[in-house]
Amino acid sequence: MKINSEIWKADLFTAVNSILKLATFKCYNKRQTDKFEKEIILAVFCVRILIERKKLSKRILDKEIDVIKHPKKSLDSVTWLNSNEISELYDLDKSEPTKFKTEYLCNQIIHSYILIPVPEKNQFTHILVCSDRRQATNLYRISVENIISLLNEVISDNLIDV
């Protein structure tokens, strides 16, 4: 199916503005957290659609995004009931820098088993995420700044629609 990438990129532009607005808050609340999470998921879904429809340049596809990997420390399985007990399940003191290519990052977020925005000083600075396939091994910390940077690069990517 042929799509016009400009329509998807316009939605991404709106999503970036919404993410930036929701990332800063005066008082932490669950509703804003949920909206923030939703905007990130929808934005990276748009990126994945553009990838699947071959509407992004090789430069965007090959882009490597800095991520911090935290290994699982508990022998307990991660379940829906305990998935919020991050510090018991994963070793947050042990971190290893790694890189995700664009599509892999999108898949981690879209298929997230855990996705938790991290608030620091009245703003969300990172998300903790792992997909349903990775929840048994690692949790990943991704900066909101890196996500926004990727989204802006996708918006300005100039692959010509044919």
C-alpha cells in the first residue's frame, strides 16, 4: 500500500510538540504520565509505519540511539502483577551502554511489557522500557531527549515519495 509520508510526518510534528509539553510538569500526576506514555507509543508507531512502507532514508534506518541496559537480577519471572517492582527485578545499579537502531527502538516501545516514564525535577527525562521478548533479560533506559531527536530527524528526512 502506498502512503504519503508527509501526512505521517505532520502527525509526528504534532506528537513531538505534545511530548515536549507533557514532559514538563508542576506537579507529578498519573494522568499526565499516561498521556506522555501514549504520545511516545503513537509517535514511534508512526515511525515504524514509515519504516515498513519504505519511506525513510538509510541514514534514519541505520541511526544508532544511545541506550542504557540494566540486567535482570531476580530469578522471579516478570509478570503483570510485579512489573512495577523495577528495583527488585532489574539491577539499576549495573548499567551498560548500548545502541539500538531505529526499528529496534520502535519495536521495544511498541511491544513494551514495561514502559515507565522517569520523572526527575518536574520533568520526564527518560523512559524505562522492555518488550515482551526482552523482559526476562534486560530493562532499557532511553532518554526522552534521544527519542525527540530521532522523531525530529524522521520529520526532516527527505526521502522522496515516488
